[in-house]
Amino acid sequence: MNGGVCFDLLKMDKILNLHEEDFDVTVEPGVTRTALNRYLRDSGLWFPVDPGADASLCGMAATSASGTNAVRYGTMRENVLNLEVVLSDGSVIHTAGKGRRARKTSAGYNLTNLFVGSEGTLGIITKTTLRLYGIPETIVSAVCSFPSVQAAVDSTVQILQCGIPIARIEFLDDVMIDACNRYSKLTYPVTPTLFLEFHGSECSLEEQVTATGIRI
């Protein structure tokens, strides 16, 4: 396309500031999700937004990426605290104020959420400050088959209405299950299926699984 401009920010790959006690970190646009989580491993913290690819974190902010953990941890929109953005005239702004990492956004314009999801049309993100979480003590996964799509949907609604803090919940219909079986040589029943994941301590996971009605 005539007049287009392409920016390559891969070499801006520094993790700038980690505040373990405040559960946040500031990164440059070349830092990917898996690179950040490798860096955080010994801190007991992690960044849970997982779009299914090793995407750059500023790119994820620009597209308001989501993923399978969104049901518990939210999307990028809920996990970006501040952005450094270069505007088209070359000026640099900090959407929550320079160096600010506060989670409160009730004062002034919420510029952070304006730029999250703007896909580069309003400016180029050169730093992002992200909310972090403690690494779960235990993770339990479950696969549940249902006789119909409606039954799977009803079960999902009931789980959420009960306030069960489920980490992931993904739905595949019978067509997708059949495709997965064929491609990955699996043997799942070809019926509507939910894939669930629970995060927490051993005691809390036992309560979550029991409340969900899963038999292990």
C-alpha cells in the first residue's frame, strides 16, 4: 500500500522494572509473553493472559488480546496499568502519567483503555506496565462431555453463577472434537465438550471441583 510505514521494534526487548511487592512490571515492545514468564519464574509471579501464541506484550496491548485465561484473569484491557506511546507528531505521552503504576483510574481521562485495542491507529506503544499475579500452587484440568450444546452452555452458566473462580473454560462442539481426534490421534467422545482448568491451593481446588460436579 502506498504511503504505509512499518515499524520493527523487536530489538526493544528489555524488561525494565519489576515491582514484586506491587505485582507489576514494565516492558518494552520486543518482550514476548513467554520471555516475561521465564524472567518471572523465580519471583513467584506470572502474567496469565495467553492468546495462544508467543506474542509481544505491547502488541497484545495494541490489539487488546484475550485468551483462555480471560474468564478468571481478564483480557489485556484489565491488565494494562500504563502505556508509553509515541504519537504521529513524535510527541511521547504516558497514558496514566510518567512512572505511575496505580490501579485506580477514576481521576481524569482513562487514556490507557483508549490506546489498548487501538491497533496502532492512535500511536505506537513503546512501553507497557502490566499487572502480575501469583503463580498458582496447584493446577487441575478436566474434560467434560455433554449430550448437547445447550447442556454444555447451561453448565457453563451455572458454574459462573455459582461464583466458582475457574481459570479456563473452553467449548468445542462435536465437529471440532472430531477434527481434534483426527489430527492429534485422540480418543475423546465425539460430543459437545468443555475443557476446564482450576487454579489455587489443594484445598480450594477440591472445593472448586466438587462444586462444579466433576467426578475425578
